[in-house]
Amino acid sequence: MSVIELNSLNTVPAAQLRKATAEPLWLRWLLTALALGFLTLFLLLPLVIVFGEAFAKGWGVYLAAITEPAAAHAIKLTLIAALIAVPCNVIFGLAASWAIAKFRFSGKQLLITLIDLPIAVSPVIAGLSFMLIFGARGWWGEWLNEHDLGVMFAVPGIVLVTIFITFPYVARELIPLMQEQGREQEEAALTLGANGWQTFWRVTLPSIKWALLYGIILCNARAMGEFGAVSVVSGKIREQTNTMPLHIEILYNEYQFAAAFAVSSLLALLALLTLLLKSTLEWRAAKDYAEAARLRQVE
């Protein structure tokens, strides 16, 4: 745009500019109604149905459904898989994001692409891939059988596929932030005499803490809700390799609808808690960034 055009825009009253760039009132109402209708149909209504069906036969039936041995084991196994997968992905996410953001090396773009692979690949394909590696007829299957090591149709297989499916979440939250921050703060800390661990704990970690926590929450939610890959490698053995999503499917296929919706309500409640934590972290992060910006202006 030329200087003459800019000057002509400066002479236009602000009210006219707002009128020219603002959408009509009817359009704003229409878009708002469409958004609310979409959320109601695909988010709120399914949640209401799940919780309504879960408590349709009373509190006693609900408690019996979530405390019976098969359900209790499914809940326990889901938590175990998440408790193992999330720390592993935190370590991988920190290492991968640090390497990508702080160092120059050949194959960096390939590494970023591979990190996104579990998001692009179907979880069922991921499960089948692990079967080809660790299954009875897989590459390492014969060796594992000779040493009496069970991976597929056992807890280790569930943990492995859960780690694979969820490992992009922490890394993808940290990589853009650490790339934007650059290396100046760490280099300044090293210049002042800090060692590597001191630099990480006192400089790097405080600056990425909100993104890290956000990635952990998403990773944990994805780990507990995974169905496709776990379904392939678990064998769906009741009270042995059933996680909560698999247990829900079995209950529903057996026409135990009240029990299926009861266990489903636990997963839905975990999802709601995840959204609450996400919103809280976003609010805290925005508050911290605003305070930091205010302090910079004062200085």
C-alpha cells in the first residue's frame, strides 16, 4: 500500500472504519448460533446421555458397575499404562524439543516429521506393527517365547503402544515455544558460571513450565482413552489385559448397558477434568505473560 493510500485511510473517521470492517449483526448471531448448536449436538448432548444412562438405574447399580472385579482391574490397568507412558513421553519430549530448538544437525526436519507420525498413522496400524515385531510370529517373537517373556497380549504390549501413540503430545507443545525462545538465556547462564543442570532447572524449565504441564495433561488424557492400538495388542482378556475403553466395549457388546455407561462416565469425567485443567493452565499462563509484559514496560 502506498503512502498516499495510507494517508487517505488516516483521514477516514474511526466510526466509518469500524462500520466497514464489522460484520452485520445477523451474521454474528448466525455464526454464534451455529457454533453453539454444533457444540450442543456433538459435545454436550453425548455427555448428558452418558451420565443420564449411567445413573438411570440408581446409585447402587452405578457403584456395583465400577467396583466389580473386571471394572476395577480395567481402571487399574489404565492408570498403570498412563503412569508409565506419561513420564517416558515427558523425558522424550524434553530431549527432542531441546535437541531441535537448541542445536543444528542434519535430519532435524525428518525428526520433526517422525514425531508427528503417531498422529497421522491409524492406531490400529500401530498395534499391528508392534504385533509384527513382538508377536509370536514376529521378528523377536521366537526369542521372547524361548525366554518366557510375554509382550503381546500382556501389560508390556499395552504400555508400549500407549507410549507410541502418545509421545508427540509433550514434544509438540515444547518445540515451538523453545524455538521461539532461542538460546540466549541458556548461553547467558552458562557465561555466568552455571552448569548444565543449573541452567535447565533455573532457566529453561521455568520458561516452559506451562507448555510442559499442558502437554502432560493432553498426553495423560490420550493415554487413558486409547482404544485402537491397545485393542490389537491386548487380546481383550477380562481381568488381565482389558483397559477401560476395552472393558466398555465388552460390556456394551454383552448388552450390559448400565455398566457400560457407568464406566464410560468415568472416562467422560476424566475428559472434563482434563478440560478444566487445560483452561486453568491457559489462564495462569496468560496471567504470567501479561505480568511479564507489564514488568518489561515498567523497566
